[in-house]
Amino acid sequence: MANFNELILTKAVQVFIVRREEGLQVEKKLLTPKEVCEILSISKTTLYKLVKEGKLTPIKLTKKATRFSMEDIEALIRESRKERSEE
């Protein structure tokens, strides 16, 4: 079975669109709730629990469009690893 880091990398490769345009690498920085759930292997209920706890901050683009920044997701993963290593 793949370890957590390999799983995250695999999901990231599947989810992120990386393309080259005039020599510059462009990465998708804002993620849909569905993409976040896929990356973290969690349900939408758990995702919104993380929002309620203040562990993730949603970005409301419109009344119906919510996104999350990749930087916040990476920070959550780092914090989770830190908490597990301290136990």
C-alpha cells in the first residue's frame, strides 16, 4: 500500500493541470471542494468541518462557487504531519 506522501502526490498529479506557456509553468492554485476532498481523501462533510474549525479558509467567488487555495491545503498537510510526529 502506498504511503501518505505517495498518495498525495498521485492525487495531485491527477488533479492539477500543469502546462507550459512561453516557457512559464502555470499551475492551478485554486481548488474546488471536490478536488480538495479527492486530494485529502475526505468527505465534503469533513471538509466543511475543517472550515468550521478554522483549519481551512474557503474563498467565495460567487454565491455558489467556493474554492480553496493549494497553499492552505499544503499547510494543513504539514500541520497534520507535525501533530502526528509529536504524538
